[in-house]
Amino acid sequence: MDNAPTPSEPLSTLQPGQRGKVTAIVLPGASRGRIMEMGLTIGATVEVVRFAPLGDPMELKVRGFHLSLRKADAAGIQVARL
Amino acid sequence: MSDGIFRRVAIAGNPNTGKSTIFNALTGLRQKVGNYPGVTVEKKTGKFFSSHGEAMELIDLPGSYSLQVRSPDEAVARDLLLGRIAGVPRPDVIIAVVDASNLDRHLYIAAQMLELGIPVVVALNMVDVAEEHGLVIDLMALRERLGVPVIPMVASKGTGIIELKQAVSRTPLHKPEQRAQLPIVYETELAALGKKLPYSAETARLEAMLLLSLDDTGLAEQCDPAHRADVAAAQARLRTHGIDPLAAPVDARYDWVAAICTAVIHRHGEDSDGLTISDRLDIVLTHKLWGWLAFLGMMTAMFLCIFLVAKWPMDWISAVVDAVASWTKAQMPDGDLQSLVSDGVIHGVGAVVVFLPQILILFFFLGLLEDSGYMARAAFIMDRLMSRVGLHGKSFVPMLSSFACAIPGIMATRTIENRKDRFVTILVAPLMSCSARLPVYTLMIALLLPAAGLWQKAGIMLSMYLLGIVAAFGMAWLFKKTLLRSETPMLLLELPPYRAPAIRGIIQRMWERGVIFLRRAGTVILALNVLLWALLHYPKPADPAAPESERIANSIGGRAGKMIEPAIAPLGFDWKIGIGLVGSFAAREVFVSTMSQVYDVADEDEDKLLDRVGTAMAAEKRDTGAPMFTPLVCLSIMVFYVLAMQCLSTVAIVRRETNSWRWPLFQIAYMNALAWLASFLVYQGGKLFGWQ
């Protein structure tokens, strides 16, 4: 655990091209498990690639592959911007 | 073993890793598609021979990211590996297919496979792509770290298939000894809980882990009440140690995988942050403007092919069916048997088989979109719209497919993870205007506006399609709010790199689906057609020389038409249209041929038949002397056909896919009620405005 916690923000607020490190996942159990198994674990680096043409969902890059997630769910993932 | 199978081999891995390609390369054409007992998940098995000539069974497990269950497909993969399916033994060895170009992520599922207590062989596929990316994988080190054989492969070129076969043929096979290490406290809890569970020593650890990973809702739904308290207590103890029972195994596996990757992967050149071809394609294909254009272009191309290209084989099939029917007629003496065989059996089944070309073309396109990786982008683009009514981007494809035919559409819902969402999609899919409604629309539009230009006719046709779409979305929204109430499901969709689709595999899958459809046509649909034929032929009129129209009027079907007349009169329909509605239950386009029998017209040429039925119908008068088929009545009939559930083949498929009669019966009830109501509003509302 870090002694000086880095300020974190919801993943959904990041802009395309910005990257962050996952610090917490605050979602219902089943969703949290699925997100983590897809590689979005605490400490993983995630990059926002783009938003879908209608503004939602968003495309993320994590562990070398591309994943799509809605903004509402991404709001439950806290990241420290890199 | 009794059935001569030396070894059962299961092949598992993430989606998009070339699993099917390896399956096809190993088994060739010795494949079989069936169903797992009690569920509607396809069971695909094949046979191949070991390096020593023994017969081996290969089981293709549905692509899965984890043993934590999300969709019915994934549940089957898990249950089979854990030996939970009665009558299906656990496999003797697992081939874990991983993508060499992205080991960090793909080794995760392999890490889970190593925890099953079953020998594992890792198929390291797409090593050529990894090399292109400048990755060199130290195979010796990887084998040592994983403790199992690792076979480098390029499955699309057949490289490594022989070596893979050798690896799974070897005797004895060793159970894996390496795996991700959990905190000691966690292992202690797993051991203690595992002893209380009714599973073998081999699977108890993983079963216990699956239970500890559940949240309270999951526990209530999936855990045997006898163990719930034990699981909850163990979870509480872990939390006092600062361990998250759900996150710990996931973290442990990813940490283990990351450590292996650091040790075995060497990067050549600098870590290129450049864009891959796939990334460049996505810039266009998910672009705010170009993305939509590409999407619309692809969908238009697909439908043009379905309607235009399929027209020729469909005409051939109709011609063959007609020829066979008239040949049979000529060979057999006049009578009931002759009529049963030619009208009931041959024409009845022909009416369904005629859709085979459309279904095959649709499956070909769907396979192309799926295999190339575009399907995930379509869901990505459409998700915003679908989520407005509470559905998932993945519901888009089944609904789109239903424009051709609801049957493949409903079969395509299997990729939807959440059961409730899958059922909502199944319930509304037949509201999309399928191609069987086209002949009915064509006939009605010709009667409605005989003098209208092509654009006006096309406009009416389009508005019928739009009515179906609006109804489908409206009902989906309603069902999500009421009957199948659930949160809009989470979208967690991999956007795999674009790949050149494997045409051979697509054709093979297309053919398998076609066979499933034909098998239905040969059994259930055949039986229903014979029944329908009997309804329209018995009892026979007293005078054997009576014209066709009188025979039908006297039949049970005709009487049914008269019986339902009071119910359909408010829609502007008489009993003759009622017979057409009854007949449409075999397939909607049968309306045209039923009407031809009702109005006693016949023509060998199908195109001319449509014209002549139209002429006869246009001349039809009510008892009052007013014309029967006024524009308002025609409109009312069309609206009815847009919304009504009349297709028995769809009913049979819905029964199969939902594994219960409840859903198809409900579907019939709600769609027909909706159709009646809408036609009522059109007809009575129109009359109020003084239209005819």
C-alpha cells in the first residue's frame, strides 16, 4: 500500500490517449469479478483509446488488448492518471 | 474404453485464439454437432487418431475467458471440465490454446486450466504474429515455468498440428504441478471448505474457490444452502486478514502470468508504440462519420445479397419442388393420398426449404463478420442505441438477422450472456419483418395501390418494416421493465484484432446450421404441414365434384375461419381471410397459396399466380356489394402480418432455445394480441376518419 495515496478519478473521465493505473474497483460483486478477470486488476495500466460514435461505450486498452466498457461502469473504476 | 475411445481431449481457450482452426485441423471432417443434455448449448465433438493410431475424441469447448460463469456457453465449459455434467466424463487431457502475441493476457485461462488436476498441453498459437511484433518466446523456459508441454503453432498454416497430436498422444500424461500460488491463509480456507463439499479431491479446491469468489447475491443464487454459512464465514475470516476473496485468486494468477512473461519473452527492437493495421482500420471503422457509413454499407450489402442473390436458388428450389409435386401427382391415382403427398408433404416442406438459401447466405455473412472481428465493432457502435431499451449491443445481431428469418436470429442469441436479456431478444426478434412476409406485403400493396409507382410501393413496404422495428424496440423496453426485469447488462466486450476470415471454417459452420434447419424442416415442420393439410381437406364435401373453394369452406380450417370471423370482423376481415390467417401458421407466405385455393385460381407459374390471386381478390365483394379488399382492409391485413406470430417453425425453435413451452406460448399470445389491437386501431380508426 502506498503511504501517500495518489489522487484518483473515475476512468470514465479520462480522454482518449490518456492512461491511468487502476486503484480501486467499486462495482457490484459479479461485475467487479468479470472486470478483474478481463485483466483490469488493481495496479493494471489502462489507456482510453476512443469513445464509440454515439459517445458511449468507451474502448480501453489493457494488457495489450482492446476492451469495450460503458461509461456508467467505467465510472466505478478509480484510476490514478499516469 | 467401451466405445473404443482411447482418450477424451478438450480444447479450451479465449475467444479469437484460433481454437476452431486447430479443432478443424485435427479432426478434418470427422465432426459432430449435438447438444449438451438439458441445455441448448451446442456440443461440438470430433474424432482424430493419436500418433499410435488410437481413436481420440476431441471436444470443442465454447470460447471462454474464465471459469467464472457469464453465459450459458461458459457454464457448459466449466461444468464439463469440473465433471458436473451427468453422463459426460471429465476429459483426459486439455489443450489450452493461447495467443502467443498476447501471452500476458491469454495465459490467464491456461493458469486456470492448470488448477483442474487434468493434464494440460499448451498450444502456443500464432507464433508468427508474435514474431512480427518483435517478440521472441523462450520455449524451454516457458515449458519449465508452466510445467506442461508447450507446442508452438501457426494453426492457420497447419504448423505444429503433428507435434500437438504427439503431445496429447503420449503415455503417461502428467498432471500439472505448477500453478499460481495463493496466500497461505487462502489455501488453508480452500482446503477446509473443499473437504466439506461433495466433490472429488481433484475438483474440490477449484469448486471451493468458485464459491469463495461469489458475492452475497451470487451465494444466494448458486450456492447449496447447506454450505452457505461455511462459505460466508470463510470469506469473513479472509477479509480480517485483509484478503479480498474475489480479487485474490485473480491477482495471484495475473501476477504469476506476469512473472512468467517477464522471464520468457524477449523483445526485439524497441517496444513499438506504433499503430497496428488493426488499429488503423479501427480509426476508420469506429469513426463518427465513416464508421456509420461503413456499418450501413456492410448491412446494406448483406441484405442485398440475401434478397437478390438468394432469389435464384430460391426460384430453383421452388421449381424443383413444383416439378416433384406434379410428377408425383401424375404417378399417383387421384385421391386423398395423392393430395397429401403433393400438397401436404412436398409443397409444405418445400415452402420452408425454399428459405434455405437465405439462411445459408445470412450465416455466411454472420460468420464473416464474426471471424474478421467486425461483429464486436458493430456491437460497440450500436450499444448506445440498444441500451436505451435496456438491451446489450450483442442483441443487435440477432435482431438484424431476423429480417431474413427469425430462426437464425433466435439461434444467434446464444452469445448473449444474461438469460433475461437473451429471452427478451428472443421474444421480440420475430417482430422484425422476415422474408416470408414479403410475398404477403407484395400482394397487399398491389391490391392497395394498383396504380401506384415503384417509389410509393417501396415507401409502404419500408413503413411496414419500420413498424416492426418500432414494435420490437417498444416491446423489448416493456419486457425489460416488467416481465424480465433486470438492469441493463454490463458491456464487457473484447474488440479483437481484425483478421482475415477463415472461409473454410465459415462455410463449415454455415453448413452445420443449415443441417440443423433442414432437420427441423424434415421433422416438426413436416408434421405440422400434414396437420394443416388435413385441416384444409377434411371433412370432405358431400359432392365430390364440388369446386376447391367449396371444399375449403367446408373443411375444419374453413370452419375455423368462419368461427373466428366474429373475432376478426372488427379488423375488417371476413372468414376467407380467416382461412388465410389459419394457413399462415405453416409459414406466412402460404397466405398467397391458401388465398389461391380459397378463390379457386391456379397457375403453374408462381409469379403469375400472385397476379391472378390479386385480380380475384380485387373483384371480391362483401355481401353488401361493396368491394372486400378496400385499401383500409389491405392495410389492416399488412399491419396484422407485421406483428402477428404465425410461424410454427419459429415456435419450435423458441421452444428449443428456451427449453420450455412457456415462452413460445407467451410469445404467440402477446404478438397476436398486439397484432389484433393494432389492426383494430387501423381499421376502426380509419373508418372514423371516413376512409375505406
